[in-house]
Amino acid sequence: KYGILKEVALQRYFGNYFLTVNFIGSAINLDSLIISKKGLTVFEIKFKYPHPSGYYGINTRPANLFKWLLESNINVYHYIAKNPSSNKDIGIFEVLSTPELKENFYWESLFLNRDELDGDDFIAPKETSIAGDKHVNYKKISASNFTIETDSPVASSLNLSWIPSVVCSECGGAKKVRNGKYGYYLKCPKHCEQKK
């Protein structure tokens, strides 16, 4: 609708499959950097859900960067678009296009401080890394520290009619957007592609 899909896709592919692959250990992206009434402010934005034990994980390398930013008097806000399905196989596009999920989709936020970033390191499963091929160290932050930012669901008035409808040539079913190992793709509801 706004003609920005190509630009956004190129930025994500550049960040995920060039910078992080070719500059291992040296490239960390900041989602947003603004000047506000509180001064220079960084926003870290994620789509995820808390661990059943009641915490969110933040990768150690970005956590160390955020500690350095805080020591330099730069504010850091961590925003999470909370995945209401609590299912890692459900991507953000599925949430936005599924009525029951869309109605329970909220932003949560936390104004980070150094104490929250000083804890022990833990090791996440390989599947949580961008390419799904290596373990990642992370810090635990209690999910109860985050506050809900919106009175109504994020997508309550979102119009998704611009998303094209794609029909499977074999079964005639409408393909759905899925989140896979290498990004989002369209998948047949009867898995025709996987049966070949």
C-alpha cells in the first residue's frame, strides 16, 4: 500500500544475511535511534513471547552494547510485540491475519537499566539464532518488568486487504504466510509442496 516493501525487505536481508554472516562478532544493529525530550534514545524492537518460566531473553552482545550506551547517558527502551500464540512457528504476519491472535496482540516495553543487563549468561538453543546454526548467549529479564503499552490490540484497526491472496495450483487452497528457517514464505494449507 505504501510502496516500502522492497526497501524493508532489502534492509532485513542485508542485516540478517550479509552483516551478521560476513562480520561475525562485529556487527550489531540498533533498531532505532532518536532524539527525544529525555535525550538520545535507542529502541530495541522484537517480536517474541516470554519463556514459560517468566522471562524474556536478550542476547549478550546487544546487552553489552546497551550497557555501554547507558553508561554514555543514552536511554535504551526495549519494545516487544508479544506473540500471543506463544508458538515459535507462528510469525508476525500470521498473527496480523488471524482474528483470534490479532485481538490479543499487544506491545510491551521496558526502560532498560544496567542492573537488568548485569546478570549471568545463559545459552539459547541453536534455533534461536538468525540462521539457526549456532548457540547464542543471552541474559534473562523478568517478563513482569515489562508493561503493556496499548489499551487496545496493536492490530485492532489494521487493514491487511493489500496482502495478495495466492492460491495453490494443486489443491486450490489459499496459501498462508509462514515463518521458516530462511524467512517468511507462502505455504499451502494441505502441504502440497512437501508431498512432492
